[in-house]
Amino acid sequence: MPANQKYLNKSSWQQFAKISSGILGGYIITALLHMSITLWLPYSKEVLVTSIISFFIVWCFFLIIPFLFKNGWKVWGLYMLISIILYSIYSCGNQNNPFI
């Protein structure tokens, strides 16, 4: 059964924004999230081992999120804001850790 045309996106730029934010932005957020978790939790080796599995699951979640929005560029803005917050958390934790 084909999709209803009124629900499909007509702009190719919006489609590009949604797909690229899902792939690239989702990957960046997932990587920064796992890097921040390894710095803030006391069991960093165990987190690194389980992050191989959880990385893919979290990335799939962030791949789906942009398709729930109407505007793909707003998703890019949201993902960049989340990335900046996670990077600041990572950089603050990295300064306190003398072994890195």
C-alpha cells in the first residue's frame, strides 16, 4: 500500500536535513554521550565494554527522532545544542581526571 502523498515531504532539502541529522548528528551525540559516561562513572572499563552494544542501540534511537519533526533544520539545531552540552560535560570531566 503506497504512502499518502499529503504526509510525504516535498522538499528535498528537508529530507536531506532529516537524514543527515539522523546519521551524523545522532552519531556525534551517541559518541559524546558514551565518552561522558566513561568519565563520570567509576566503572569506566565496564562502560566501555557495554558501550559497543549500547552505542548502536542509542544511535538507532537518534536516527528515528528527526523523522518525527516537520522541519529538519530544527532537528539539526537541537542536535547541535545537545552536542555542545555533552561536549562541555565531557571537557569538565576530562579536566578533573589526571590519568587522561
